[in-house]
Amino acid sequence: MDWNRIEGNWKQIKGQAKEKWGKLTDDELDKMNGRRDQLEGKIQERYGIAKDQAKKDVDIWFNSLKW
């Protein structure tokens, strides 16, 4: 699975992102529309973590997605 599938199915997947990162608002998730760079940036901002850690967290989440 590649990230393009995430972008294409964002409406279905954003609920799983919301479960993982509850500090992200529905509006933020809607606006990012599945774009990985924006997801990582918002996670970094909301959780006060380094860019590398946000990227790692997204990688782990991405690999754990159930379709």
C-alpha cells in the first residue's frame, strides 16, 4: 500500500487518524485531505514533538492501518 491510497480514501481513513491523534480537530483533518506533510506538521505542532518523531509516528500508524 502506498500513500496515494491514503489520499484517495481520506474520508474513510481520517477516523483512524482521529483515534490515533485525538488532539487534531475534524476541521484540520478535513483540510489536510490526506496529505502526509500536513499531517506530520499538525502532529508536530499539536503534540510538541520533533519533525523526525512525527514522521516516525506517521510511518508506524500507516503500517498498522487495517483496510
